[in-house]
Amino acid sequence: MLLLFLLFPFGQMKIIKHSEQVLKTALISKNTQLVKLYEKLESREKCLLNEAFQSDSVLFRPITLHSESDWISSHPELTQDFEQFYHDPYRSRPTSQKSAIYVQPIGDLLKYLKKKKPKDAFCIVGITMIDLYPRESWNFVFGQASLTEGMGIFSFARYDSDFYSASYRGRLKSVRKCPSAEYSVFEGYYTPAITSVLLLRSCKTLTHEIGHIFGLRHCQWLQCVMQGSNHLEESDRRPLDLCPICLRKLQSAIGFHLAERYKALLEWMDEDGSGMEAELRNEAKMGLLKPVEEFKECREWVLKCLDVLQK
């Protein structure tokens, strides 16, 4: 189905406004089997998901385009509704034998990824604070992934607030060209302070990219972490969580109760040294508490979702 939307000028911005029926079909489907599947969900879960097509919803709002350089304006794509996701023969599906998601800081990760993934791995993603350049003709990339093999490497270097300053400590003093099998550049690499802004941006990127590995395409329905982004400003505008249509896709792929998911997110944001594993508690005593100041808006949103789910 081609992307169908109405554009409403608002200053220099445009709002993508889908009709109630289009959003309802994208979420529930007209397929009898999938409608029955939806009806089997808990009543409170359906109440939250149905916010997708409520015009007065305060939880899920239309996508706003701020400029022609935003992703949807410059990268026309087909939409993906729940039915298309559900019947996609090429998407990866976790199994009881392969259900773990591995996130590993990069060091010898490139060599590690060349080896066979752990047997219980659905996917493995590497993270680094080194800026990535796949080839000399490219400017940079935030990451690269193989969706069919369930592997990816992502750089958070440009999420550091000081990255573009002349005093950025992670800048190489001289150009180094290494053979393709040489990984010494990753040894002792610069790691900046983990600020709340950097952590929030990193969480959005990992959520978005792992969503792709599960088969979720870029979202064009509502404000959603699965929206594409062309630049950091657009990425910052994305919410941290999924819209109802993408949430149903992920729920179908993994299987979870919505309330339990939001409780877990809330617990993670509220978690301090007293609730962590022993090793992390020691880090907390050293002043390495998790910085979550920038998660305040997300936390308030999660509480509103839980309010709907627990009425």
C-alpha cells in the first residue's frame, strides 16, 4: 500500500494526518484471522492500542515534518501495516532456541562477529564511540547491519554533545590506515562521559535498529521510535517508544503483556544503585549512577500508558 496522507501547513512544518479508518486497518487489519487474533488480546491492551486511531489521543500523535530534509520527505517508502508485517516471509523470527539479544561494547567485536553467533542468539549488536566510515567515499554512518544474519555495529560517537567542538578528545591526531583485518584502532579508544542526552539517544538508536532486525520497517503512521531520521535533530524529536501499530508488530513477534513491558521500562528508568546487581552497585558507589534526567518526558508517558492498562 502506498503512503497516503494529508499535509497541513503549520508555519514551516507539515503534519501527516491519516484517517481513523486507515489507522484502524493498519493496526487491526481486515483479514478475518488477524481480526480474531486482535480480539484475543486483553481488553486493557486493546484499549491502549486503540489510541492509535483516536483523534483526541494524548499518547500517540501524528508525525510532524519540520523540513524537506526530514526522512519521510527525502526518502519515499511504502508503509508497512500489521498484516504486511505478520505475513512477511523474509522477516526473522525468534525461537525458543534463539531468543537472546546480545549487546556488546566494541573492542575485538568485529573479529567476534565474524565467528558464529552464540547458539541462543536471535541477534547480536556491537556499540562503539568510534566514528564509522565503511569506505573512503562515504561521509559517515551511524551503523551498519545485516538483518538476515541478525548482526549489526552502531556508533554513538556523534551523539556526544562535544563531538563537533574543536576540543573533542576523541579526534585522531593523525590519519591511520589499517588493513581490513587490523583492529588495533579499537584498543584504548576514547570514551566520553555517559551523559543523560547520550544515553537517551543511544537507547533510541538501539531500539530502532533492533526493531528492524525483528522485521519492523520505518514507521509512517504516528510518532514512533521506528520513524526514519536523516539527521540528529530529527532523531531527537522521535519518541523513545513504539506507536500502537509497531507495538502490536513487536508483541506478535516476541509475545509479552503490554503492562509488564511498561512496568519493566519504568523500573529501568527508576533503578538506582540499591536495585542493581552487586557489581553495578559497586559502580554506583563510585559515582557511576545511570544518568536518566533526559528520560523525564518518557517516564511520564509510560505512566500514562500504565494508567490506561491498569484501569
